[in-house]
Amino acid sequence: MSPPTARRSRSRLAVLALVAALGAASFTAPPPAVASGAVAADAADAADDGDYLVGRGIADVTGEAAETGMMGYSSFDQKTSGIHQRQRSRAFVVADRSTGKRVVYVNADLAMIFQSVQQGVISRLKERYGSLYGDENVLLSATHTHSGPGGYSHNVAYNLSVLGFQSATYRAIVDGIVESVVKAHDDLRPGTISLGTGTLTNASVNRSRTAFDRNPAADRAAFPGGIDPAMTVLRFRQGDKDAGAISWFATHNTSITNENTLISPDNKGYASYAWEHDLEGVRYLDNTPGFVAAFPNTNAGDMSPNLNLKPGSGPTEDEFENARVIGERQLDKAREIYQDAKPISGGVDSRLAYVDMENVTVDGAYTPDGKEHRTCPAVVGASTLAGSVEDGPAIPGFEEGMRTPVASIIEALQIDTPAWLATCQYPKASLIPTGLLSNLYPVTPKILPLQIMKIGELHLVAGPGEFTITAGLRVRRTVAEQLGVPLDRVLLQGYANSYSQYATTPEEYDSQQYEGGSTLYGRYTLPAYQQEYARVAESLREGTALDRGTAPPDESGRQFSFQTGVVYDNPPPSSAFGAVLTPPDASYTRGRTATVEFATGHPKNNLRRGGTFLEVQRLVDGKWERVLDDGDWRTTYRWTRLNGLTGTSKATITWDIGADTAPGSYRIVHHGDSKNLFGKITPFTGASPTFTVS
């Protein structure tokens, strides 16, 4: 794929240009999620040695694989057209055997965890487990891939480019996360946890150096290269067997550009897949417990994987190869740290408070000038629409650092930002006062969950957005001081529990780069976070109850969608569903690509969550055995509409035959589903002719 052009790409919030034109729409609530099976027995009475009970689980969270807007770049042109790799949720449950307290940590191959997802998951867990798991002791985080289907937020700002709320994708995400937690709960075994740290310097670059350089010298000195090179790894063992790992590192999950339309977990997803599938032999469709390797983000707000500071460039000029290389670098460093990790002790605990971030009075102890200040109702700045040119440039006419918005845009929107709010947000060029609009309809969030989770000696500060490395550093310093622990024992876990765009330092905010323009609550957003996290940390340290505040309302009943569903499917003339339209070659050598085309139905008919749209099968002792599926790196499933009037489409399946492929006879199988005029959905399977690999 070629790098994206400014003409086609959009910034994350370019879609807000449509807010004023929402008009009347039909509002429908998403169907209720299906509850999963019976409660598993607790393993707390196990006799084996181990300070903790440790459980791990993994499940599919892949949404609609065709004709659904993708989340991250907010480009109207970027709609799903198939799968490169499936998205997965990775869950860990840790229980302290001495106190009975437990925590749940989840990292999912998603762009963001929206409040809608947190609410849906917690509701489902409470249905199944009662008070055992709740919003306080469950931390949900995203890797921040920009190559997955969107439309699963309850805030209109993050759904507009997807044409509204997509209930099927939302259900797939909530169902998959819950399933991963259930698996981790059922997998609880006595075990141990080890912790290691190291540095990685060739997988990120500062994409906002202009803003970073405005920070005080003492802050800049913490990041000599302008990057946060720290990697922290937790190693989990059950008895004498390795069970999994969590490897935190700050880099945007945007190696793959907004020209791509195949679902992909990007560089962090590749790192997880390579460790689990290639090194530990995990086969996801076997549905049996296996090694789980999560690669979450930290304070990655200004960290880009595009080392040449342009989309899809660095270290190579191929976006998928970049994802592999950047993922492999994270994997190699994580495994090095993993091997040297040292056992840790200490209990598990967690605290959470809901804070109205639009109305925080910030004490002078947290502000640069030592004076009291306030946060503001959310406003999107003009530089937000410029986008980050290093990862995805945006609308022509908008540039980073803008302090005067484009008049024609303001006139078209006919939305005035009151003078008092513009003053509060200064020096931001106020474009859209989403906080005021949210008084009528949820556009951007107001109330955010601020959580700190303790796992042994490590403390995770769950940030509901994207924190720059210096913003993360200040939060970590504040929390470490309150807890009385070393700084490297506190991590800023980004993209967690909700999403509110960016958090920059006040100094970075003043430069109004993309990140500053996307800091919703004004110049003192970060000091407000520091103050409120200090309050949460104090409660955690003292073991006291915390004033949790008021949780945001459930907005599921006010969602809309302009996306049409599947009307019906028809196979091409003289063909049946599953018929081979283009067969493979009779033989291939390693290093070549096998391609087969099938007559198919729309993938929205059945997302096949936990399943696959394709199989590469090998003939072994007279029986066909699956060797690859649509979750594998070397396969792709691409859906193409052939005729919209007749509902005709095809599936193109490719297999890049690896150098380690066993010689033999193979075939490619396609699984799909068709919908007739009466709405009945029927599954089908097609198989290619046999071919050989030598």
C-alpha cells in the first residue's frame, strides 16, 4: 500500500464537522448481549505453592469485516473489506491467596476502550459473578490499533465517520472481552509473578517534538532521545509452567496506514501473535488454554512507530512489513526482559473514582504557576483537524499549531464558542464546543473513570485517553510520591476504561499541535488528572474507602445508525455460494502466494467470531487438517462487491507460502453465509482444487 494522501485522509475528529447537521434520526438501542455459561468454581483451595492465583484467557473481538467504517483515523473512505488478522482480547485474573482480593486486567486489539464497552462488560460480569468483578477491580485497555471496525462508542464524535453506532461490532467486542475474562477466571491456578524492566530505542519516535521541547529541562532530561524507551514486563507462571506475559511499551499502533481496509491488530498485535502462535504453539481455534502475551500501550500520545516521520514509512516503505518489524522489535525486547524478570510479592488491590473533568478546580500545587485554575467544558481545537501528519494527515487548510480556525468551517457549522469558554481554553483556536453540545446529546465524554490498580509491586494508572510521555511522567511522579514507591513501579496505562482524546502538559498545550488541540478540557487538563489521581492513590495507600463520584449514564438507548444492513445475497450467474471463481495454480514453491476466489455472501451475515472465513488445509494420511486460518499473519480474506443491485460478491483468499511450509498437498477452504430475500441466513463452505507445495 502507498502512504495515505492528505486528500483522502481525515483527522481523528474531522468527523465533528458533521455534528451540527445531525438532524433527526431513528434511535435504536443495541440488542442485549448474550450471557455466557455457568459460574466456574474458585480455585482458592488449591494445595500447590504460589503467592497468587493466576488465570489467563484469550478470545476473539473482531467486528464487521466489510462495509463498516474503521476506528482510529476517522476517514470516511476507510471501510472494512476483509481480514488480515483477527482482533483478540487478552485477560489476566490475579488473586491474592492471603486476602482473597482479586483484580482483572484486559488488553484488547482495539483502537480504544470507550465508556460504552466498560459499561457493557461490567454489566455482563456482574450478571455472571455478582459482586466478584466490578468497575473498581477490572481494568480494560486497548492496544490502539487503527485498523479495526468502529462504531462501538456511545459518543457521537467517535461514531460519525462510521455512520453511527454499529451494534454487531459492539456485541462482538463486549462478548469477546467477557469471554476472555471468563476463560481467565476458569483458568485460575496457584502461581507466581515476576517483574522485569528494560529499554527499547528503535521502535518509536517523537512525532510532536515542537511541543515536547517546550517542557522544562528537568522533564526533557528524563527522555534524552525525545522518546520513552521503557519496557516493563510481567511474567506469569502457574506452578512450574509459564502461563503468559504483559509487556508495556509506548508507541502508537499505527504502522498500518489509513489506506488499508483489512482488519489488523497492527504492530502490537503481531508481537502477541508471534509469541503465542509461532513460539508457544497456541492455535486460537482449538479453544484450549495456552500462553497469553499482551502488548499494551502506556503514554504513547506523541510516540509514533513511523520512524521516518511520515505515514507507512520507517523502517521500510511497506506498511505491513513495518508492522511486522516494529512488532518483532517489541517481541524480542520483551522476551529478553521476560527471561531476566525477578519474582515479586505484595497483594492486589484497586481504586476507581468518577470525575467530571469539565468541572475540576485544580489546586496550585499541581499547576505550573502555583495558582488555582479550572478545567473547561470540552472543546475541539482547529489543530485537531490537521491530524498528526506523521501518522495520518487530515483536512487541507488545517495545520498543527493553529490558533485561528478557518472561518469558512466555522460559518458552515454555525456553532459559536462563548467568549468565556474560548478564554478558558486559550490559546486553543476553539472549533467545536463539544462539551456544550453534550448537554443535549453525548458528543464527547464529561465524566471519566480514574483508576489505579496494584498487582504485587506494580501500580497501573488507568488513563482514559492518550497521554504524551511527559504528561505520563508527571502523573507517574504524582502517584509514586503518594504511594511511596519507586517511579519505575508506576506505569501510565493509556487507552483504559474510557476515551477522552489527549492529555498534554500545559507547556505542550500552548503550542497547539495536534495533541494539544485534542486536549479537550483546556490547559489544565493534566494538572486536574494529577490532583485526582493523587486522591485515588491516597485511598489505595491507606486502604480507605474512596468517594467514587457519580458514574456517567448509560447512553445505549440513544444510539443511531445511518448504515444499511445486508438486503440479500446472490451468487454470480451459473454459480453457487462457495463455488470457486478463480482456482489456484496446480503447484507452488515456497515464497509464492496462492490466490483463490469464491462466490460468497456478505460477511455481516455472520461475523464468525471465534471462527474463521478461511482455512488452509494440508492432506495428512488421507485426511484434511487445518494449518492456517484468517487469524494468521500469512493469510488474507478480502470481500469485494461485484454488483450492488443483485447482491453479488466474491471472497479473495490469499496465502503467502512461508519458507518453513511443509511440502505436500493443500487446498484453501472458504466458510461464508448467505442471506435470501426473506432474511434467512444459510451457512456454506467451498473448497479449492488441490495443489502442491514443493
